[in-house]
Amino acid sequence: MRDIVVLAWRHHRKHQIAVVVLSIFVAGISAVPLELQRRIVDGAIADSDVDLLTTLIGALAGVLILQGIAKYKMRMLRHQIAENAMRDIRQQTFCGVSGDCRNVELEAENGDDDNRDEGERGTAMSIITAEVRPFGGFVGEVFSIPLSEGGVLLVVFGYLLYIQPWVALAALAVFIPQMILVPIVQRRINNYVRRHTEELRKVGDELDDESTSADKTIARLDKVFSLQMRRFRLKYLLKLATNLMNHAATLIILGLGGWLAIQGEIAVGVIVAFLSGIERVADPWRELITYYRTASDAAMRQRQIKRGLDAIAGARNGKS
């Protein structure tokens, strides 16, 4: 993980700084729409104040447009960084096989023989076409996601705690089991991904090996299929569990918040703000879960890519 952070900063510093600034801005204004919604319901509508309603609606529209533009720029910069990282690794992989290398990250030592080893092509094609994408994508969001999505989570929950602590704490309790469940399941998913990648590399190498029997390759492809299905089963079961827990937070707000409103303890606008707030919290929470999964997967893939490049270099050095 540390190597990925160093790579992301060293080679994409200018764009990463811009992404960090935009991420902080997006997180910083995330509670503003919630407060405007609460004031619209409890202030303008409750008091039948059309002028105030118009002013608050205009302010809300302006904030949402500004937030949308900032998110657009932030996401475009993430993808630009990611595509640059993927291009560098693909170039390095190609250079490692062709013997015509340039200085890019993850570079492995290369021999002087310019003849391509057929046995290297399976690993090289696997890296170029598939393995590099999850790794490169993570390089683009390594700083941005924790700041933007984590910042939104903290700001919105802080706002909800401020306006009604008990409802906010009850809703927060729903997210705690996810903190325990996600790392456990993700470790198993990563194991399936690692084995899947290794099997695909072997299939690519066997395509260039005339001594390999068709039955052996077919059996290996069946294993690839089985590993993928196991991974998807775990992935979507985890998604189902987290979605149900997020829905539980909405039920808590409607139940507990509705009861408090009936008792005259809170205004209806608070419930509206909470429902909107939980929706805004659910999205960054899912993003942070995905970030954790992606970070774990990217670290594993970086090790595999390095081993693949080292294997290519070792095969070429063996011929020199």
C-alpha cells in the first residue's frame, strides 16, 4: 500500500494536489444542502414566507450546481491520473517483453536479447489487458476518496449529531457491523482474485506451449470460472448485507424520528434533514467500503505485477 501512495504522489503530484483541494471543498459544503432543506420546511413553508422560500430555493440550487461542478472536475482528474498510471505500466510491460525499455515505475531489470520469449507473452498480455486496470484506477483515487467521501461522512454525521444526537447515534449503530464484516469478507475475495489471476496467466502461457494438452487447458478454464463465481457470490452477498443495513438506518429515522415528532420533541424538518442526510451518508459509506476493497485488491495486484515483470526480466536475463 505504501508503494502505491509513493507512486501516486511522485508521478502525479500536480494533479493529486488539485484532486485533494476539490475533495476537501466537496466534503466541506456537504452539510449545506441539508441545512437549507431544514430551513425551507421549518422556516419558509411553516411560516408561509414566499420570499424566504424563493431565497432558500435559489441558494440550494446554487450550492447543488457548485457541488456538481466540483465533483465533475474531481472525477475527471481521478480518471486522468488512473489512465496515466495504466499507460506507464502497460508501456513497461511491453518494453520488458520487447527489450526496448524506458524508465517508468515498476520497472524490472531487462536483458540485452531482443528476441521475444513466447513463454512471457501470457503474463505480459494478462498484465496489459486486465491486471493493470484495478491497480491504475486506485492510483487515481488513493488520496481523493478518503478526503472527499470520508469528509462528507464526518461533516454530515456531525451535522446530524448537532441537530438531534439520539437519532444520529441510533442510525450510526447500523454501520458498525459493516466495519467488522467487510474486512473479513474482503480477505476471502482477494484470495479468489489472486488465484484467478494466476490461473489466467498460466492459460496464456499454455497457449504458446504446444506440449500442453487441450484437456489440461479446459480444466484450468473451468477452475477460472469457478473462482470467479465464488468471488461474485461473496461480493454480492456483502452488497446485499450492507444495503439491508443501510435501509435499517432509514427505518430507525422514520420510527424514532416520527415518534419524537409526534411527542413534539423535534420538528418535521429535522426528519426531512435526517432522511436526506442518511442518503448522503450511505453513498460515501459505500464509496469508502469500495475504497477499502480496491486498496486491498490494488496492493495484491501490484505485488503480482511486480512478480510478473521480474519473471519476464528473469527469463530474458537467462537467455543473455
